[in-house]
Amino acid sequence: MKEIKTHGPILAPNGRLVWKMYRETARTLLPVALVEKGNPELGVENPPAGVRQVVLNLFARRQSYTYRAVLEALAREAVSTGYSPEELLENLISACWVDKQIKLGRDGLSQVEVRLVPGDRLRAALAEQAGQQDRVVREWLSGQQALLERLRDGGRMLVGVRGEVLCRIITCLTEYFGQVRCYLAGEGPVPEISWRGGTWRFQPGRLPNNFTLAVEFLLCTGYMLQVRDTGFEWKELGPVLFPGIGASKRFDRLRPQLLEFLETISGFSPEQVGLISRGSLYSIYLVGDLSLQSSGGGMPLQVNRQALVALTNIQVEEAAAIQSRAGKVLLTENRALLLKMYKTGWLARQTDLLVLGLDGRLRGAHRRLLQELGQAAGRNFYAWVDTDAAGQSIAAAVAGMLPGTLFVLPPGQLCSFEEWSSRLQHNPALRNTEQEEYLGEPPLWDRLFL
């Protein structure tokens, strides 16, 4: 390989410093690259704080980007500052925040590629940020390890399921903390938690992240196993580590995943571990025949066929059995259809139809109802949802649970899920419509559902 020689710096007409890179050939020196840097002696003013933060975040992830990639990253800040992305980038170069590397063609003149790398000021800022992140991570690790030691000390007295689960939690946490220590010492890869639900990777520059939330969730669950003989509520977990307003919502963003994660590593359902409530209380609106048998026996809760009823998710979740004599079930995303069908008296005339209202979201209790009702042979299911992204997500979930479900396509046609999705994809006019735009009246409902 021929030796690369560097010549410079040369003061360019724009005041910047330029280094020329040459490859030595048999007869001459062939220019292969240029490096253009800001001139610190010119004292060019620092870019705005928002612009500096953009490049800090960008180059914390990678050390080299194309010119276009950095322009795209600066686009939002360009709007707020009133300067174009090109002007902001040129200011970053002149102020020694970013250096420009230009790869030349074989002719030594044409520019083949322009890449940007951290300049002196950006390197210093990145080093300072890394030091701050390192301190924050070490403080986080120290605090979590202190609670882990308390779990070890108190866990020796627990027996049965609680003792077994706590032992497994301690084992997992010991492994995760070991990964973090090795990473901080430069002796291991980025820590991660891999399980059947996916991979949660440690992000030292972003606390909390999914990795740290999973660790904190296990610590809080282990603590509750020690101090709550009669079980614990979901909202009690966050305040264990983070007392104060809002702490009860600490783990809400990952609630389904964290509960599944706990079941995966412990081998027991969250309820068997001791979770007596998942921290949510909401209503399920319905009209039609429905019977809920409680786990304690006794008379079942029988819903009046002609009444508009609001059950709680707790009633549905705790029911030992769910039954209905209705041969048809209609699922409606929005309450407007349910209310109109009820107020017009149309539902009072239906003896074989159960209508369930989602109120905009398909939640755990709705899923339980649909799964139980779907076990009966010969029962027909219908779904009427919006055609926006949220409605399509609900439709996909319903089709996954109940493959034979028919969906209402605007303005009033029943389709399989496959046809419904295909029609939406190929006809933009059908997308992003609300159910309320075409609720219709009893003649339409008769045609669709009777």
C-alpha cells in the first residue's frame, strides 16, 4: 500500500484550515482527500444551543455521517432559528464543531464523497457528556445494588411461591448488574435483556430506558414480595424506588410487557406472584344477553337483554365463566353506534344479538370477553371500527382472535378482514374515516346484522 502524505494546514479563502492528503505514486503525489476545519483564531460564535444539541445527539451514536444526513438532522432546528440547514451546518464547521472530510476521485480534483466528523469543540462536548452519563449510570447502579442486597437479606425468610419467585428475581438481577459493571469497565458489550418478548438494550445516555425499567420493576416486585403478605397493587410498585407524585405511573408504559416478562422469568402468573390488581379500572358497555359466573360460586351476574349496561373490567377479569345465549356478537369501536342503536329502540327488538362497545380501545377485559364468547360453535362475530391506523390495529387484533369475523366497510358492506384490509389499501378514500360518518339507521342495521 502506498504511503499517504499530509500537507497543511493551508488557510483557505473562507478563513478555514485545509489539509491535503496525497498518495505517493511512482512519478508524482496524487491528491486523494481534503480535510476542512474551522479556524479557532477567528473566534466564530458558537451555534445556537438547540443546534449544538442536535449534533451532540447525532455524533454520540456514530462518529461519521454524510453531508446530507447531517442536513436532514438539522432541518427541524432550521425552522425554529430562521436559518437554512446549509447555513447552520456551515456555521458548525466554521465554529470547530464539525470537520469536513472530502474524498477525491482518481483525477485528484472531483469530489466523490463528503463526510462529517466531530471537530475539536464537539469532541470535547462529547467527552464531557460521556463523563456525565458515566456518573449518572454509576449512581443508578449503586442505588439499585443497595436494594438488591436488601432483597438478599430479607429473602431468606420467604417460602413457597413468593420465596421461589424472589430467588429467581435475585438471580436475574445479579446477572444484569454484572453486565452493567463489565460494560462500565470496558470489559463487556452493551448489556441487554433478551426474552421471548424481544430484547431490551441498555442505553447509558437515556435513563430510564427499557433495560433499566425492567431492572427497577424486578426490584420493586421483589420488595413487595417481602413486605406484602396479602399481595400488592400495580400502582404500589413505582413508589418503592421513586416516592412522590407520578411514581405510581413509573412502569405503565411497559405494563403488558413487564407482566409477561415477570411470568417468563418466574414461571408463575402475576396473580400467583401476588399481584391483586393491574392498576386499571374501566367500563365495558354492552346491550344483550350475558352471564358472568363469579369464582366464588353463587348466583351469576345476569345482564338484562334490553338494558344498556356498564360492567367493570374487574367483573370480567374475575369471572370464572362467561356465557351468552346470543348467536351474534357485534363489536363497535365507538359508543355512538351503541347509543344510537339503543336510543332508536332497534336493540330492544333484537333477541339474538349482543353488542359490545370498546370506547376506542381494545383492552384486556374486552379480549377476555371475546375469547370466552368465541368458544361457542356457530356464533357469528361482526366488527365496526374506524378506518384510521388505530381502527385498523383493533381490526387486526380482533381478526387474530376471531378469524371468521366480518367487518363493516364504509358506507355499509360486510367483508372478511382480508378483503376489508385490501380495499382500504387500494382505495385511499376509504381510509381515515370515522364510524360516526356512516352510522346509518335501522334499515341498514337490519341488512348488515339480521
